[in-house]
Amino acid sequence: MDGLYHQQFREPPETIISHTYYVKHPDVFFEFYRTRMLYPDAKPNIAHETLARWEREGKLSAVVTQNIDGLHQMAGSRAVYELHGSVHRNICRRCGKVYDLAQFMALEDAVPVCTACGGRVKPDVVLYEEGLDPLTIQGAVDAIRCADLLIVAGTSLTVYPAAAFLDEYTGRRLVLINKTPTKRDDIADLVLHEGLGDVFAQL
């Protein structure tokens, strides 16, 4: 309930974190990005840790996520398809130099510039109006198609194109876990309207 879309800003978050806004008002974009979207002290929770353990045990083939926080990798997951990119990768648009999150946060200019060439450093996250990476999409779709059991957790299934990836699953064991109902609950074999922490703590 305290997420971005329940807070009040002078303009909607969808506007501020759009490609157009990034180009036209980079100072406001980066102020919003740094103060509202970066949480460098965040730690993985029980759900992240359980998925990573399942991967180590050979029970999980991949994680497909819309999150940009890198917490799956921090928990130990390796096969992660980040549909919307990651705050942990920041790339100079001029020379291609890559900055991790700590290095990015150390850039002091209001609009971060590369220490090597002076070009603008852009977070490797997908903004509104930008397309998803084709290779990431292909990897995610292939993983979903090959799954014998698919767990869809912590999403309202309203953000596209990611929500449509569910249509690629042809198996017969679909589990949906979300606090509130989704429009796809009727096609699932098991639906749990619970918090992820509560569910994964029992697995």
C-alpha cells in the first residue's frame, strides 16, 4: 500500500519514469529515480531465498521477474530473466562504461555523467515507452514453455507484455499466489490469496 502508485507526486510516476521525460527533464527524472526507486539496503526475503534454494536443489529451472532490484541474484538465484532490467547495471550512453549501483550512487551530478567520457549514465531499466530486451523475452518465454509447473507469484497480471507470457504455458500445473484476485485466477490449478512471505515460509 505504500508503493509508488499510492503516493502523490506533482506528476504521475508513469510520466516521470518514461523515456520522453528522461530525455526532456533528466534532472527531475534522476531525482525521482534516486529517491523513489533505489533501495540499496534492501535484502532478499523468504520468497527470494526459497527460490534460490530450489534452484540449487535442481527443482527450479528459472525465475522470470518484473522487479529491477536484483534481490533474486542477491539471494543466490542464477537463472534470472529480468524483464524490466536492473538498477545494478548503469551504462554510459556514449562509451558504454558500466557502473554498478554503488558506483552509480557515487556520481554526484544531478544528471549522472560518466567519469571516463562525460556521457550521460542511464540505468539499465526499461522505462515507459521503451521495449523489452528481445533476448530476455525469448529466454523467459522458453523457460515458461518448458516448465512442468509454473508458479506466478506477487503480481496482479495487469502489466503487459509480461502478463501475456502466461499464455505461453501449456502445462497443467499452474499456481497463482497474490494477495488480491487476478483476472487469470480462473485458469489456475491452485490459487492462493496470501502474502508471499506467509506462503513461502511454509514451503
